[in-house]
Amino acid sequence: MADECDVLIIGAGPAGLMLGCWLARTGVKTRIIDRRASKITRGHADGVQCRTIEIFQSFGMADRIEKEGNELAEVVFYNPDQDGNLVPTSRIPDTEPNTSRFRHRVLNQGRIEDFLIDCMKTGGLTVERSISPLSLELSDSTTENHPVTVKVQHLIPVEEASDPSSGLYRSNILSDEEFNRSASKGGKIESIKAKYVVGCDGARSWTRNQLGFSLEGDSANIYWGVMDARPITDLPDVRVKVVLHSADSGSLLIVPREQNLVRFYIQMGTLQPGEKLDASAQSPEKIIESARKILAPYTLECPEVQWWSVYEIGQRLCKDVSFRNRVFLAGDAFHTHSPKGGQGMNVSMMDSYNLGWKLAACAKGIASPSILDTYGGERVEVARELIEFDHKVSRLFSGKPAVAESEGVSMEEFQALWIRMGKWTSGTAVKYDPSLVMTESTAAKTELAKNIIVGSHFESHMVVCYADAHAVQFADRLVADGRWRLIVFAGDLGRPNQLQRFNDFCSRLTNAHDSPIKKYTPPDADLNSVIEVLTLTSSPRKALSYSAFPELARPFVGRFRYPTYDQIFSDELSYLDGGGEAYSGYGVDPNGPGCVVIVRPDQHVADVLGFEGCVEKSGRFFDGFMMHV
Ligand code: FAD
């Protein structure tokens, strides 16, 4: 008898684990399998973007990255001067001011995966290791509840794929055959039937191959080495990020890591078209030797190398990411690029952050499967931008700099690109286009909230919780639990007129037959269980007593009808932690008519509406995809 689940995730890297977090949190019956016997502990990705930390915060675990990750404060560019000597030419902040409430950090991928695994566990989901898929079939039946069947084999590990200090087995210079050789031998075979299957199985994705999809793109015929070490060097800037072009010996990127480790990316050589790099000829000594040449006259000793690898630069994209809205690809399974931009792990997790709430809603029958079309529409575009960025940066990074009158890459052009892309590389610039779950941006919406951009994520400002006077980051209330939010900028409730408007609006949202809350909240469920209303007043707490707010703003929940205390906030100065600038930060007039912002479960702003007509308009928006349970 085949085991049944709602979602089967193949691959427990960052993309698979992030998806697992969503599904575990939302109570979706899920299995997550990985062919490796153990997770990685060293090396691989290490850059964690601001937006990724915001997402971790939505699962309540940003503090773990903040505590263990090293904050990157500065980037220094080293270039050859007129005589070819390496000199620092400029310094910029690594995270642009006001990008996010979090800052760019670095921490090894293994720890990031640990946090995700712990988060999944709180929802009862664990990774099943040493399991490899053998076949995938999708039934043509439209009535079958679990139409995808994946036959899997439990593996008996023969030995670990390689020495943990070598990342060659994950590098793109090894073929599939070489990669598979030592992995394991087969054991028990099992069939799993699922409503949905997601291939998060990395750059060599088995799932992608089953679907007959392919990665398209090119390779630059340039190879780089990467290593983690505690270096001994007279380069004075080894504890900040260094972007270095030497006159003749290639380029290098230095990223200071946690526990005084340093990640080096080192340009090593070029290949002839069609030439394959000999993996067996690579070694940490060779990488260090290349680094020394580039850094000279600065010295470099690395008595211990914790992890190293060699990879060939290339950018590839698979334009198809779903098959009949039943089988999906996420992460490196549909986009690969060079690691230096520090993007892959972040973008991979964001793919599944985008997919997770949609799959959960469909698996539970809350939303129409047509919302799944928006996954590819939204994420392929981001992957395309990532690849374009990586293509440009990689080529400028690997190019010989123009020194004195010589031809080459302009260092000014390279730095300008780096700076221009700062917001994008922080992950905060992603903006989704209009779709079933995203409305169009208009001048009228911008007029209501000048700094809230339809399509972008809802940014954070400090506000004060009405009930307990705590200062809180507003976006911290956008917890990843699958609920939509209506954020009501209520305005100045000290003015009787505005209070009346607000009360009328809440009353319609609670009672009108066309209100999305009325329509899509099951009759016996809590008022905030599908769509949660968060209210932000511009008036101070003393202007109106907490108990004077309508029930919609402070619903009573659970079997015992407990009161809620965390849905109403005011924009005022807190006792100890600042605040009082949220209305101006969001660009909403504190003395104006107010407005309502519809925020998706993944924190992206889907619409901005005035009070008048909001119930009907938001009702029509939700009617486009919500289903009655
Ligand atoms: P993967 O991490 O590749 O995970 C895929 C998982 O699927 C693995 O656990 C694998 O065992 C499993 N799997 C594969 N095939 C099967 C199968 N047939 N059956 C079952 N399981 C399977 N990104 C950043 O964001 N920031 C960085 O600073 C950064 N630096 C990097 C440095 C290096 C040296 C490298 C190599 C990469 C770096 N990246 C970085 C990229 C990042 O590591 C990847 O983009 C990211 O790991 C992709 O996540 P994923 O979950 O899609 O795939």
C-alpha cells in the first residue's frame, strides 16, 4: 500500500527545508526526503541577505542568525594603481542604510539548515535521509486526490560521498556519474502518493530530468577556487569584505566569517572551449598558491583549511518550474550561477517561501489551484534577474583591470555596478507583477500610502502595542502561518469623525455579505483565523481606550473566547525604544482618511485601498482565488 501525503519534498537543502517549515507550520501532511545520509556541516553558502533574515523572523528564528552570524559592515575595493601596486581605492557600507531592520550576515549553510530543521520539528516534520527517488508518475485522472506517485528506494550508505573538508562533490566540475559512484547501494523500495511533489534537489535535479525540463545557459570557461580558513596575513582588511582585482594575476573576494574564519573566492584559471577541468588535480594547496599570487606583495598562510572546492563559472536557468501544477521545482533545481554573489541559497529559500503558502492553501482546499500558476510567474522572473546580475558581475570580476593605458575592465564601472545592485543583493528589491494574488499599482494607491509599494514586501517600522506599551517592529507581526493580513491605517481616532469612519468600516468588514472575512472565515472559526486585521492608529494610546475598539480589531479567540492583545498598535514614541515615525515611514497622512493594505502570507503587499469601497474591492480580490471550506 502506498503511503499518502499532501506534499512530497525531494531534497533537504535550503529550498526544501524552507518549504518544509511552511508546510509543517501550516499543518500540511508532508514528507521530505534526501538521498544523503547526513546534512552538510561545513562550507557551501554563507551569505545571508537582509530579506532572508526578515523571513527567518517570520518563523521566529532570526535571533539565531543574529547571534551566530558575523555582521558584514564594510566592503573595501582593492585595485592596482598606475604602477600595478594593490591599493584600497574605496570603502562602502555592506548594507545600504535603511534597507532593512536586519543587516547582511554570514554564517555557514550547515547552521542555516540546522535552524530550518529545528523549525520544521516544531511542526512535527523531520528529514528522512538516505532515500532516493526512482520514478515519478502523474495520473491523468482529474478526480484522484493524490495523483502523483513517486517510487523511492531506501539507501544503505556505503561511505560518505567525500571528505567533509572537500566540497568538490557539490561542485559543477564533477559529472553525475562521478558524483554517484560512492554514494550508496539500494535497500527497500516504497511508493509515495502525493497531491504535490516539489523537486528541491539542487543543480543536478532528478525531478527536473524526470519532467524532461532542462537548464539553459552558458559557462564562462573560467574556474575559481573557494576555501574557508583562519588565515595569517598582513593584508590589513581581512576582517571586512574585500573585492580585489590584481594587475595580472586575477581577482579575489574575501568574506570575513563567524569564529574568525574567512571565506576566500580565488580566480584560478581559464579553460579552452569544451575543456573539462580535471577534478583530481585540484587541491587546497593549489588554491592557496593562486591566492598568494593575486594578493602579492601581501602574504598569506593558511595552516588549516576547513573546507575547499573548485567550480566553473556558469549561469543556467530552467524556464519551466511546474508541471500541470502538481510537480514543481525550487532553488538550484531551476537556476544555477556562480556563488560569489552570495545569492543562491537566499534566492532558493525565497522560491519556496513563495511556494509554501500557496501549496498549503491548495492542499487544505482554502484556495483554488490556479494560484499555483503565480509561482512560476513570480519566481522565474527573479531567477532571470539573478542570472543577469551574476553574468555581469562574474565577467567584470574575472576580467583583467584596465591599468594606466592598458585595455581591460574599468574598475569604476565594476564598483558602480556593485553599488547599484546593493538593494537587489539584499533581497529587498523583489517586486511581483500583477496576477491573481497581486493587484496593479496605481497613482491612487500611491497617494494613500506613498512608501508602500504594491508587489514589494511590507517594510517594518517601530510601533507601540496598544495593550502592553511594548515597542515592536510592525513587520514582526506578519508571522508565517498562512494567514492574510489587512493592515488598517486607522488615522487619528481622537477625532470623532475618523473614529466613526473606522467603526463603520470595521462593522462592514465584520458583517457585510460581500466582506472577505465574512465569506471565507468558517462560521465556527476565530474571526482572525483566515484574515487577520492589524490596526495602526496615528493617535496615541491615550486617545482611545483599548476596550473601545470594535471586536474585529481585538477578536476573542479559542474555545474560551480569550481576548487578543496583539492586533492594535499606535504610532507614538515608546518609553525606551523609539517609534513615532511609522506613518511618515509608510507615507500615510496621520491626519488623513487612513487606508487598508492587503498583505499576503509571504508579506508581499497585494493591494492598498481607501476605507470607502474597501469591503467590496477586497471581497472581489479574494473571490478570485479563495474557496469556501
Ligand atoms: P542544494 O543546497 O543543492 O540542496 C539539494 C538537496 O537535494 C541536497 O541535500 C541533496 O543531497 C538533495 N538531493 C539531490 N538529488 C537528490 C535526489 N535525487 N534525491 C534526493 N535528494 C537529492 N548562496 C548564497 O545565497 N550565499 C552564498 O554565500 C553562497 N555561497 C556559495 C558558496 C559555494 C562554494 C557554493 C558551492 C554555493 C554557494 N551558494 C551561495 C549557493 C548555494 O549553496 C545554493 O544555491 C543553495 O544551496 C541551493 O539550495 P537548494 O536547496 O536549491 O539546493
